[in-house]
Amino acid sequence: MKQHLIICSKYPRAGYSKTRLIVDIGAEKAALLQKEMTEKLITEADLLFQETAISLSLSYSGASEPIMYKWLGDRSFLAQKGDCLGSRMEHAFASIYAKGYEDVIVVGSDVPALDSNLLQKAFNELEKYDTVIGPTEDGGYYLIGMKKDVFCNLAKNLFHNIPWSTEMVYPISAKRIFDSGYTLFTLPLLRDIDHYADLLYAQEKGYI
């Protein structure tokens, strides 16, 4: 079974990444946080790949591929395309399925509690379920994965007409999966880093 992980991240440029944190910690520190979280997640992914045949792509925005290569080394890069989060994820999924992969998972880079064990858990459950989602405390999700045939049937429902950046993202997505007759495995609830309180929480827990 061909399995693939897509990590989505913005290039850590001051004033461009983690913008909601700028008012509290400044543009430079916000960009540094983005850099550290992305690198931490890639390190966790590399631990997983040492033991499995799962492959990795970096879905990026805010820089050219040569700049991404200079930052993160010789990896597979995929430029983000789309005018909203949903369309960008849809494009990422479609691009990887077109290469022949069967089980694909997309994760964000701003959940520092996400580790190699949880990534492995997600892929293991995707062998038994049609879809897998990792919900965030604010009502969104940090991870979504599905089989190729499920994507072909559900893409319009899961990536269009969703109120992104609201507390309804996960509930609506889960309902649409169930209403379409597919199975869903839900991973542990985690906290993403959007606001200063989230950052303080992650620091207190030792995630950052």
C-alpha cells in the first residue's frame, strides 16, 4: 500500500507567517516560531520514515522552491494552489494521488504536540477506516487523511462550502463523511498555535 504524508507550511518570513501572533510577540519571533514548528514536525516525520515506506512532501507557500530547498534540504516540494484552505488541500491531495499513492494524509505545521507515534497511528487507522481526522480544540483539525477513492467522491463536500477558521470546521466535515456513508477514525484532540494563549500553553507543556 502506497502511503504519503503532506506537511503544509508557510515560509517563515517576518510579517507573513503566524500573523495573529505578531501583536503579542512581534513579526520576527512569530516567523521564528513558524520555522521551529515546521522543523520539529519534519524531524518527527523523519523518525516515522526510518521504519516505514511512507513518503513525504512539503506543501509550501511564500517562497520559491529553491528557497525551500535551501531551508529544508533535498525533499519533495509541492507549491500550494488555491484561494482558500480547502482548495489548497484539495490540490495537494489530488497532486499526490495522481502520482499513484493510495492513502494520503495532510497535516498542518502548527501543532507541536503532533509526533511520529501519532502520525503512525493515523496511517494505521487509515488502513481500517475510509478517513481519519485529528481535531483541534478550536473546532478545526490538524490532520485529515483518506483513501484515493474516498477523495474522488468526497472532495467537493470536504473542501468546498466549509466555514474555514471557525469552530464548525470539524463538526461539518465529520457529518459530511458520515452522511456520505463513509467511516471515520478520530484522533486525539490537540491544540494548534494561533494565539498567544496557545503559545503559552505549548511552552508550559514542553512542546516548544
